[in-house]
Amino acid sequence: AVVEAATRRGINIPRDLSLITFGGSFLCELGHLHLSHVQYPTFEAGRRVIQLLLDQGEKESDGGIEYLPTQFFARDSVASPRVEAAQ
């Protein structure tokens, strides 16, 4: 939907707008524009959330942050920022 809306408005991806999605599903490969994406372990994230909720009543939470491994895949939908000529 974002790609279509940008195209209708004359916005070029990636020249005018870089687009990054999360999850890395097969949809990133469909169409003429291969989308850049961040891939993360969704199953593991869901498992940890459920475990934290179940443990919530049993022990006091330290409110800590957990990091899960992620990967960034740069494809056709990102570009370096344009440098505008000084006037």
C-alpha cells in the first residue's frame, strides 16, 4: 500500500523515500521493487513474551531489556540520502 501511494504521488522509492519493512516475509520479494527489511525471530519473541507474562506473578520483574538477534537486508527500497546542491 505504501509503494502504491508513493507512486501515485510521484514519490520515487528509493530516490525520494527509503522504505524498510519488518519481518522479511515472502512479500518483500513480490513485484518490481524488492523491499529492504529487518528480520527478527518472531516465534522466539512471542515465546519470550508469553514466558514473561506467565512468570509475572511468580517473581518480581527487574524490568530489564532483552535483545534478540536481528538482521538487516538492504534491497532495492533504500538509498543514501541525496546531497542537495548549495545555493
